[in-house]
Amino acid sequence: MTNSVMKTYAPADVVFDKGEGVYLFAEDGKRFLDFGAGVAVTCLGHAHPHLVAALTEQAKKLWHCSNLYKIKGQERFARRLAEHTFADVVFSCNSGAEANECAIKVARKYFAAKGSKRNRIITFEGAFHGRTIATLSAGKNQKHCDGFAPLVDGFDQVALNDLDATRAAITDQTAAIMIEPIQGEGGMRPANIEFLQGLRALCDEQGLLLIMDEVQSGMGRTGKLFAHEWSGITPDIMAIAKGIGGGFPLGACLATNEAASGMAPGSHGSTYGGNPLAMSAANAVLDVILEDGFLDHVVKMADLLKARLEDVVKEHGNVVTAVRGRGLMLALKCAQTNTDLVAKCFENGLLTVPAGDNVVRVLPPLIVREEHIEAAIAILKRSCTELSG
């Protein structure tokens, strides 16, 4: 059969047609333990009853009406995020790349509205902010950028966790610093707590805006609602996506009133952003994640998973050499090719995700339980043994 899908992916030879909790089921009935979660998207697992009910109810009423009119669900979504974060205002969109595009525009518009020529943004080696031309330009990953020149000017890049290099990169044209608290695509490399605190102080000292890209690390993934909270700082602007929709396409850009002061009607927009169907999903996800005890469960499961992954490293050091990350955003650094381990785990019924710097990401749904972790560890150990030959 002719495949008419543009060849931008190299998918595994499987079709999933059902999901339930932490499991996915292939057309032939084979069950897989999903520790990839659609790359940190299905935070509540598959077919979560509260999310299904919310979408079903809204789908019977209204899907789309555009931002020419008020959308009650969008106003509630924004209000709840503002209540639980540093932010005062929220722009709703459809993906992480869009959220980061908005963050870049908000930062530049802030200075332009004040008559300043500041427009450059400092980013960090290993970063990934999306696949649009601007976000590719921000990430500067040669593999991702190859063939898409000319890229967008306005981004300066330095080494992660190097505060002196960051300070040295600041010029009279610098507007903001943009960082992922944990680099996901870049190899599950966390920014040091002290580094994040230093960036906040540096932005305050130099009059810059701090942009936090929490597309992958946000929505409870690390045991806090957002990963930057572990450092005790707050950004001026933040991009979120992935888990906020629980599997429904959704993103958002959050900002303080001051940071967003340049954004006026007509300065930005999205045809689908904030549509009623997406907002029903977002609010349902928030219902669950903001419940008392939910994030405590994430921390408890994260501690167990990290400890058990460290056991795998101790037993199979010829295959995996270290555990990286925080919370339920973890990865195994591989001694062998990471895609070989991903393929072997897949063969044995466990879904994981490769990333840069030769790591295998382990990103279970946040509803994961102890028995699921033990089952995943058993498959990982078996897979490492088989790779050892």
C-alpha cells in the first residue's frame, strides 16, 4: 500500500488502536507498557475517565468559535494558571513550538514598546525549543537546522550551567535569556539550581526578561507543577504544552503583566488557540493535577523509579552508565547505541524514547504506580541482558 504520509518520521512497525492507563494496545492485541507517554504528553495516561468525560461533554456542544468572541473555558484556564503560577496573563495556542514563538515575540515586543532596540535572546547549547524557523534558530542544533537556511538572526548561544559565559554574552542588544530547566531533547540535562538562581539575578541586574521553556518539564512532570519551582525562582515568561492537554494538542504562553505590557490587540493571534474543545481538555487535566496529593504521588513514584533505574545501571554498566533528570523526567545514559536499547525494549513490550547525547528517556504517565515501575524495570533488565549478548 502506498504511504502518502510525508517522510519526516521513521515510525516503528506497529499501529496502536487502544490505550488504557499506562498501557497501549497494538492492532494484533499485544500490550505495551508506555514509558514514553507520547514524549511526555499523556500525563494522565490513556483514556483517563475524567478527560474523556470532559471532551465528550464539550464535543456535544461546541468545538470552535474563534477568538473574535469570548471563550469561557479559555478564561477559566488562564485564571487557574495565573492562580497557581507567577503569571498574570496567558495566551493559548496549539503546541510547544507555538508557545515558544509567542514567548520570543512577547520578549521582543516588551522592549520595542518602550522604544528600545533590544531584541536578541541568549539560549544554551543542547537546547530544543521547537521546529519552526525561529525556534530552530533559537536551538541552533545543526542536525535540526540543516537545509533550512537562512535561519532567523537574534539568538546568541552559550554553554549550559556557565554563568560567566552567559554574563559575557550580554550586550546592549540583549532582551532576554531563554532556558529549559531540564533539556529533554538535548539529553535530559538539568540546569543546576544555582545556575537558574544566577540567571534570575543576572536578568534582574541587567534589566532582561527570563523565559522558561517548560514544554516538556512542566505540568507536574518533576513533582512540582513546573520544574523551575525547585530553584525557588520565577520567570517573566513561560512556554508550556505537552502534558497540559493530556494528549489533546495544546500550548500556552504565560507572562507577568509587565512582561506582556507590549502585547495589544492584533499583536499576536491563533485561529485555533483557546478553542472550547481544547480548553475542556486543559481544564480537565488541571482538575486532576491540582488535586491534593497528586504531586506528592509523582514525587514518590519518581524516587522509586530513579532508585530502580540506578539498580539497572549497577547491574548492566556495559549497556547503561548513568541516570539523568528529575522527577518522572528521567533518562539512561547509554554505553551502547541508545536506539538499540529503545528497539530491544520495544521488542519486549516497553516503550521508551531516544534523545540527544545517546540517552534513552523514561517518561511514564504521572499516574504510574509501583507495580508498573517494577514491570518496566524487569523489561529494562531483560533488554540490557539481551543486548549484552
